[in-house]
Amino acid sequence: MIRLTTFLVLCVSALFMISASPLFAQPTDDSLIQAWEKQQKADPKTIVFEKLKDRHYKFKTSYFPYEGELSIKNLVYGDLGGDADLEYSLGTVQVELSGFDKNLVKQYGYIYSMWESTNTLYFDKKNSKWLSSKEYAISISKRATSRQKQSLWVSNLSNFALIAILACGLLVIYKKNKTYTNTALIKQEEGLAKYDIAVQQSEKALKISEETNTLLREILVVLKSKN
């Protein structure tokens, strides 16, 4: 019983450890730039995106009126914080638009910020790949659903283990009670058998006593008749 309980507890503990153990992977500058290039090319508002040399591109977009050279100035990495920090990190490509009129930033503020957001990607540490903002949101949603199902499964397994332990305990108690009951019945039967023997012996002794008394009376009668 103790061995079975220990085994079940170890199984449940192992499941919790497996579900709580993240797989870490580190992003690289090259992987971030390649993912960013792919995202810029895939953006439907990108009109021209051609690589001129390392970290320099010919760029034209319909987000705002610009056509010229785009260059990468810096790569910035950061953590998201909370639970997401264990599985995701972010990377931002800081760029410069050559000859870009800063006044356009004010004029196209919201649209410019929308384009600027495409320069930030999210690294999925488990699958070792960069995600766009949309892909990141989808991944977070799927992972949350998966975790909920996993948590429910582990909870059900824990409940099953608890029920199994209780069932084993009840089985042991039942067997002990059954053994005790059987022993008591056997002793009771033995006692009844001894009682029957005692009754039979008492009846036999009583019968012998009656026969003896009868014989003595007969002898007494014979002796009186002779006198």
C-alpha cells in the first residue's frame, strides 16, 4: 500500500515538473534581421523593399509619403515580464529613414506608429522563431488554451490519484475487517461446538445419574423384601 501511494505521488509530481519546465532558446541578431526583412516584404503597404548592402535598403511605403534609403541603426532586445517572460522575448529593429521629414511624423502620427510597430517582433523561445505582433497574439491565445486544458488534465489526474489512494485504503480496511470477521465467526463456531459438547456431556451425566438412582432404588427394594 505504501509503495503504491509513493508511486502515485511521484507520478503526479513528475507531471507538474514537466508542465512547469520551459525550454529556453536565445535569439540572434541575424535571425531578428531576417525575420524583420521577411515581415517588411510581406507587409501589403510596402511598395519597395530591396537590400542595397548590409543593413541598408531601398524603401517605399504607402503608410506615409516616403521613398528613399532605410538603414538599421540598432537592435534592442527586451523581456515581456510575467509568465510570458519565460517563453517569449521581444526584439526591436531601430531604423532611420534617410532624408525623412520629421514634420511628417506629426502629420501621420498614428499611421507612422503603426508602421513603426512592424519593427518589433516577438521571439518564441520554445519553437526558436520570431513572430509578428499578430502571430504573437494568436500564439499567446493558443498557448493559454493549451495550458488550461493541460491544467484541467493534471487536475483530473491528481483527483484520480487521490481516488485511487482512497480506494486502496478502503480495500485494505475491508480486507482487515473481513479477516477479523471471519476469525470471529470461526471462534464463535468453535465456542458453539464446545458448548454443544458440554451440553451433550451434561445430558449424558444426567442420564447416568438417573440410571444410578434407579439401580439403587431397585437394590433397596430387594434388600427390604429379604428382611
